Amino acid sequence: MKVLMKPIEMIAWFDLDGIPRPIRFRVNGEVYKVHQVSNISEEKLAGNRIKIYRCQSEIGGQPTIFFK
């Protein structure tokens, strides 16, 4: 699996607890729809708490897993 650390643009909705749920995101000008969020984890990177989302989408008819 190829790991790229690059910024993305994301559209999300927030549940009643204030947790964002991704709907779509854009990488390199291409827009991908999130079909399923399979896991949400929390990590600490350089002293900052971040949430890691494991999402599944389709690219060219093939299911693809993304981490955001």
C-alpha cells in the first residue's frame, strides 16, 4: 500500500457529539465519494491530537481504502 501525506479538502457532516463524518474529499483535483467509514482512530502527531478515518470508495469500479 502506498502512503501519501498530503493535505486534502473534505466535505463532512457532524453528528450530535460534534464528530465529523466524511462525505466527499478532493485529492489532486479529483473528487471521491466516501462509501463507507470502517474505522476511526485517534493519534498524537507532534503533540497534536488527530483523528484517522479509514474510508472505502470506488475508483474505476474497484473498491479502494483511504486513510484520512
